[in-house]
Amino acid sequence: MTPRLETVSTVLALERALEQRVLEGQFRPGEHLCEGELSREYGVGRNTLRAAFDALVGRGILTKAQNRGVFIRVLTERDLADVYELRAALEVHAARALAARRTVPESVREAFARELSLGEGSPQRSRVEADLAFHHSIVASAGNTRITRVYEDIAAEIRLCLGQLVREWATIRLVAAEHEQILIAIGSGRPATAEAAIRHHLEGASTRLITRGGTGGGAPVAN
């Protein structure tokens, strides 16, 4: 008999719901989250809400101040640089592993194709998600489940950085051109070439995000 899947706990469901609202910008950076209001809104006890808060604090989405409560984390350019440094390390490892096999997995090609299907008039959120899906597919395809877990743990922080610090996204053409070079590099069978392509893409993106995204009056940036 096939075992039945367990229902997601109330705490986890609440954590996901709050995370989605944060990433969609429904709360302002630095905004205080009122326990009473949210408990009533979701029909949960304060202990359940606090457990969800603690999980989001642990993942870098919220911050907690003693005797003051919980707040939406305010990210800085230094935070973005740190996140991208870790992200680059994980993606470089994955790209090298795939290049050593001389393999561009079908899931990576499919993610790239979905990205290409978007038009320049597509919502920024759709373009951001397509871009991140491409990168996630590279990491997941390398087959190291622990590295994939770490990458997924920082995914919300990446989105929060982009949501708070980026005003405009790059054109589909620009991002797709850089992603295509990554695919070519992985398919070449040369790990060093794949590493160089990933580093060039992410280091260039990080520089553009930091120098233009938060302060540059809406200049296009890429991830």
C-alpha cells in the first residue's frame, strides 16, 4: 500500500504564506509585524505565529529585536554582495560538475526555453523567477542534494535582495545571451570554461545590482 502524504503543518503553511507576502512586497522593509493582527487574520494562536516567525528569522527574511518584536529585514548592498558570493560558490561547483560530464541536462534546457518564451513586456516578477529557475536547475542537476538544499535555503534571501534593492530588471535578450554562454560552456566539457562563464555572469550581475540597483535611478540590471 502506498503511504499517505502527511498534511503540511499549520506552522509551515503559515511560514510559507508570510514569506510569499514579504517577497511580493506587501510589507515594507523594516515594518513591524503585529502578532495580534496576524493571529486574528490567520486564525492561529500566538505560539504558532511565533514558531513561523522564528523559522523566517532563521532564514534571513525577518529580524527579531528583544522586547520590540519582529520586523521585515532591511537588506543592504553588503548583504547582497555576501549572498552573491555564496551563490557564486555553489553555482560554480555545479557548473564544473556538469561540464566534467559534458552534460547540459534537459531540465536546464527547459528552464532556458521557458525564459526565452517570455516577452520584454512580461512582468518583472516573471522574468526574475524565470532567471532564478534557470540557475536553480543548474545546481539541482549537478546531483549534490546537500548543496541544492543550501542553495534553496538562500533562495528567499536572493529574492528579498532583488525585491528591495532592484528597481528594474535587465532585458530578456541580455539575460538570455549570458545564459546561453553558460550552456555553451557547460556543453564544452571544460570545467574551467564553465566556471569562468558562471563567474563572469554573477560577478557582473552583482556589480550592476550594487552600483545601480539601489541608488542608480532605475538603470537596467541583470541577475
